[in-house]
Amino acid sequence: MARLTHTVTVAPLDRGWFEEAAGTLVDLLDGSRARADGSVLLADGRAVAGLRLLKGRHLRSGARYGEAPEPVKPGADGRVPAGSGTAGAVGAGAADGPARPGTAGATDGPSRSGTAGAGAAGGSSGPGASGGVPAPGPSATVGAVVLRAWRPAHSVEVESRVAEDGLALRLKVRLSEPRRPRALGLSLSGHRPAGGSLYRFSGRGAADLAAWWAAVDRLPSALPAARPPVTARAAHRLAKARLTVTPHPADDGSWRITVVLSVRGRWLLRPVGAVALFFARRPVERGFREAVENAAAQWNTALAELTPRHGEALRVEIADALTETEPDKTVPGGPADAGGPADPWGPADTGGPEAR
């Protein structure tokens, strides 16, 4: 077994500001609504950038969301260029009327990965000579976020699904007491449908935020927390890994974060891994330290850029961040642009999008 440990110093995060920002974000989303075309609007009427309700009812269990597709710009000859993000919606649905959110407008039901409707996901070529859209290429990405629970006073649960390069990933996240977050749990699983058990892996993580705040509120001279507030485990047929993160206050008010990674081989890899680690331990330790230090540097940079606004100023800042679009990009609206990513996980749990 290999055990790697490294400690870094990071800038502290103000608990009051963090909880106020989390509550403000939840309130903004809780007051949003979805239009018939799938776009999600805040209470002030501005659309959330890059987000579209594909299937289900907004903020209801089973609602499925994805990124808004970019508008298709026909070429000089009036034809849709190959590789357009919404080529599937335009090519396959033009004859049958406007495409519905989350489909390609086809009459044979929701599109699935590897079918003609998959062009809406982006990464595939445009309509061919026969008018059909080829299946996504090896680099095509199909993604969706499914809302499993929206109870702002209790918990929020979401499930993210991504299929890329033949690898299917599923990430589940659960946040307890979102307005004043107390705990965060996540699970990750992945597999390659065309592969065997070597292409399967899973992982779980948990962050006890109440325990985190209790740990950083200790006196610098006190002993570190007995149980790390943040833990993660990963499992594969050939190896297991465990990661822990434990904070401790420093004398100057900053946080000292200790990260411990333990890796254990399984089956026949255990003796082989022990020999390999004997010769490669120094590079492995150096890579681990660099990864932890880079994460700490990114944390410090992000906190330095934050302006500790409160009240209405904080609400405006978060609302602006949610609705800000990239330069030269617009959030499409209307039936013609309603095609969403193809869905390789089957039909939605409920009906089409409706205003909340």
C-alpha cells in the first residue's frame, strides 16, 4: 500500500459569506420558471445562460436539463454546415415541424445515442445525402443533468450523466440543507459498454461541512480533528484508493490543509504494484505534492478575486453571473432552436416542459 501526505496553507473562507451566498443562489433558482421553449428565466425575466429544460417540469423530480444549443447558421448556399450543434434538430425535424426540447423532432420517439437524432448533441456531422444525420463520432459528447429532488429547506439532489468517447459516466450529488449547507455527498460510476470489468470503476465522497467549520474554529494550539471532514473512496478491479482532507487553523488565521492519499492494489496487481512503487516512489510523491499545491493556488486565487458583497449587492452579483453569456453567443429561444442534446438514457420521467 502507498500512503502519500502533504500539507498546504490556504486563505480562509468566511462562513457567514459562504452560507449567505449559498442561500441567495438557492432562492434565485427557486424563484425561476421555465418557458415553453425550455429556457429558464429568473424572477427578473433574464434567462439563465446555457441552461435549457429538456424534459419534465421545472424544479420537479425527474426534470432533465442540458446546455442550450448554439443557433445554426446556414452557409452561403443556404444549407446547414456539417458538424453544427443543432444539425440533428434542423435536418431531422424540418419536415415534421418544430423540434421539441430534448428531441430531434423525429416522429419515432426520443433520440438515443447512436441514432439519427443524436446530431442535436453536437460533435456529429450534418445531414448526409439521404437527409439522415450520422451517429456521433468517437469524440462526441452527450450530457444531461437530472433533478432528483428539489427541497430547499431539506435537500437538493442532482444526477449528471455524460457519454463521451464510448465511456458512460454518472455523477450523483446530494446537498443537505442547501440554504445553510451542512453536508455534501457524491457518488461516481463509469463504464465502457463495449468493454469488460477493467472498464468499470466507482467512487464515493462526503464532506461534513458542519465538522469542517468546527475544525477551523479550534484554537491553533488544539489537536487536529480526529475524523477528517472530507473523505473520498474509489474502487477498481485492480486497485482501491482513499483520500482524506483535514483542516486546521494557523496562527495567522489561515488554514493548514492536510491531504492524505492511500492506494492499495488488488488481486495480482498488489505485488506488481509494490515493486513498481519501489522504483517510482519519488516521481509519484512529487506529482502528488504538485497536484495538492496547484489546487491550493487555485483556491487562493479564487478567494482573492471574490468581493465580499452582502445583501442585495450579493444577489445582483450572483444573478448577473447566472445570466452572463459569452461574447458573440446568444441563448437561442423559440421553437426553431428548441432541439437539445440527444438522450442515451431513455425518455424522461415526466411530460414535456411546462411553465412552473
